[in-house]
Amino acid sequence: MPHRYTRFLKTLVIALGLAIAPLIAANYILANYAVTQARTEMKAIAERYVLRAEKAIGDAVSVLQTLHQQGHVTCSADDRRAFHAGLIEAPFVQMIGVVNSGGVMICNVPDQPQQGRQVLPVLQADSPLVGIGMRDRVYEGTRVALVSWRIGTGNRLLAEISPVAIAIDPGPEYLRAHRHVELRLGDGVTWLRSGEYSNINSREGESELVVEVASEKYPMLATVSAPASAAANLVRDLKVVAAIASVGFAILFVAVSVWFSWRPESEAEDEFVQAIRRGEFIPYYQPVMDIETGRLRGCEVLMRWQRPDGTVISPGAFMTFAETSGHIFEMTRQVMRKTRDEVGELYFQNPEFKLSINLFAGHFEDRQVIEDITEIYGESKIAFQQIVMEVTERQPLSNMDTARKIIAEMQAIGVRVALDDVGTGHGGFAYLQKLGIDIIKIDKMFIDSLGTDDNSTTIVDTMVELADNLGMGIIAEGVETMEQIERLRELGVSAAQGYIFAPPLPAKLFIELAQALSGGRTTALPEGMGKALVA
């Protein structure tokens, strides 16, 4: 297959991956958010039912207790008038009466055809002062509840709670049509059953969300259940937006891949060759900070393409072509020379500063990179001991033995070697074992979820412990919040870089930043320096 076709297919796969990955991530995040939010709403529904039931039972108990204390415990005319007044005080109570020890109704207000009928179990010697039971009558899924109060004659006062007291329909619209609610007493008797959904009629294989809330006052439990698919209704529109955005990104990335890979070879090659000849590939410097002391430790050098019209292009737009075409070698040499010329004096004055330069897998296939380092920095003001060469884990090394020899030769002249993107690529911790790495760089992927994802925290903690045991340095990348800084300090990480300190800077701004920090001025920094610096 022609080289052009191969390059096009590679860039097309990368473009599609960059487009699809955000969609997958967005769907995962939205789905988890929907389930969490649905559980919160379902808990609120259950709590509402429990509170209403507690209120109804509490009002009934209060009325019966007051009647007992006032001596209104018979079926006399005066007591019946007191019963009537109690109904007015407790709007959820629809009937008050007197029941004998056999559970037979003696009288009731308002008069109902219940006298002479057994409505409660026979009174036992160990029966509680307050009893709660149910009638068989049902109103829209809610049974009529009975609350009894034991009095000294062996009789019991009885209050009948209206089903309307708890016949509510709380909850957001996206759950109301799907959820199922049950309110049960401690002996398993169902007081209320509401909603169409139950795990009996759920679709086969569909997961179910279940939330339970128990009353702290009475033996009562509310259970709310719903199919997991109901939660998806909350974020359905957001998922559509994410899908549309991903399609747009896919079209954009594919167009970029076509532009870089499918145009005539001579045009792409000529443009890159001319850009290299004009010195358009320049270094940007991202500060590396000591988060314990607030001092500057150095920087990571990142490549940018500065076009003749002044526009600056990020590496994502040209790095794949640069590596596959082989131009990356001369571009790296060009950037190294510019670092020597731009920050040589700064590093001469600050011998503790480190200068990190990114290499790709092809640099570790022969000794040319060693010759480049010695030729460019050998007589410069930047000492070998100040240089750190970064090898990324995202690209596999073709020959581990050759790579190990080249790294050993770098270390022999004083250059240190860092492993970038640890935990995200091909090599894993085998690179640490076989290559003799000096510094571990924690990828931004783990920093983003630090403090919110226990797995990320555990991974970072493991990296720190591993670095300590192997005598390696460790740097966190992509730090963007103060919370991340505090968590890194707790885990024992002392060096970090990220936009909270400063974005990648052109040489002039980086030198001004370094001078400001070395002069002890961490507040009045040059314009464009980023969010904050840690003292």
C-alpha cells in the first residue's frame, strides 16, 4: 500500500477515535449522573410518603390521647360531641369510635353501619398502648388505616385515617410515569401501593433502581422502585446534543486528516520542508512548580508551529504527519537549538532548573539523538545535568534493548530520562523496570479525577510509592485546581505542572515568569501567566 494511503488510514483512525471518545465519555458521565439523580429523587419521594404517614398517624394518636386524658371514652352524647370536635382538629381522621375488648365496634362518629362488627383483633394482655392496623377498603391503591388507643376499661378508642392523607403523587415528571411505591407496616401489611411499574412487569434483563426509607417513629417502610431506563429520560436531550457535537467533531477531524494526508505528497512535503527551513517550529515552555515551596523547578518544552502570519498551531494538527514522514527529527533538533539560545542565560543563572524535552519512539532506535544532545548543548550555558529527555508511553518502543542502551548513554553524560503518560500506553510498568527511568510523570487523566475517583487516588498513591522505592522523581501533569494540589501534597507529590500555574509560554513570558519568581514576586506576574502560583 502506498505511503500516502497508510498515512491517511492512520490519521483517519486517530480522527475517528478523537471524535468517538468524547461521545462515549459523555454518555457514560450522563448515564451515571442520571442514575444518581434518579436515586436522589426516589429517596425524596419515599421520604415524602413516610412524613405524610407519620403526620397522619401522629394526628390520630394525639386526638385519641387527648380524648382519653379528658375522659371522653364512652358512647355518651357528651363523648360523641368530643369525638366530633376531634375530627375537626385532625383533618386526616375521618372517624372516631369506641371498640370493646373483642374488637367489636360499640359506637362511632360520624355514624356508620359498623356497630356490632369486629374491626380490631381481640385485646390481649400484652397488647401495646397504641395499635396500627388496616381495613380492607382501598382508595386508589391506599387502604384505610386504623389507629387504636388502649383505655383502662378494656375498651379501645379508635381513629380511622382517610386514604387521602397519603394519596399523594410526588416526584418529577420523568419518574412519575414509571416508578412504583409501596408503604408497608412492620408486620408486612401494605398500606399503600402506587404506580404501574414493578419488577414483575419490567422488561427482561433490565436493571432496577430501588430505594428504601424507614420511619424513625413507627414500624413503617417506604419502598420506591423504577426501571433504570426511566432515569435516562432525564438526560435524553443532552445525549442527543452530545451525539450531534460528536458527529460535528468527526466531520472536522476527518476533514483535517484528509487535508494532511490525502493532498499531493509534494505539497505536504514542500510545506513542511519550507516550514523547517524558515524555523517555524518553535519551543513553548510550560513551568514545572514545586508545590511545597512555590519555587520554579524548570519547564517542559512543547513544540508549536508559528506560521508567517503569526498564527500558532498546536502539535495535534501536525505531529502525526511529522512523525510518520520523518521530519520530527530535524524539528526536534531545531527546537533544541532554540531552547539553547532562548533560555541558556536563564539556566546558567539558575543551575537547579530542569529543561524537559519530548522525544518520540523513533529517537530511541539509534545513537543520533545522543550526538544531537552533545552537539547542541555540549558548549552551551545549559548543562547536561539540567536536561531531562521525556519518552512517552503512548508509543511502543520497537527495540527495548537498543532503547535501554541509548538511555544509559544519556545518563552517563548527566542527562536524566523521564517516562511521560505513565499508565496510559503500551509499556506499562515494564518500561520502569527495563529502561532505567529517572522520573515518572503522572498523566492528566489520573489527576482530573483525583479526589473524586478512589481508583485514580489509589493509582497515584501506588506511583508515588513505587517512585520512592525505586529512587525516582515524580511530577504531576495537567493540574488545574487547588483541590488537586492539596491532594497531591497529601500523597507526597512535590512537583507539578498545569494551567493553574501557567499554560505553555513563549520564551519571553517564561523568562519573565522565572525572574519574577526568583525575585520573590509571585503576584504581579506578566500578562498571560495563568491562574495562580502556589506559595
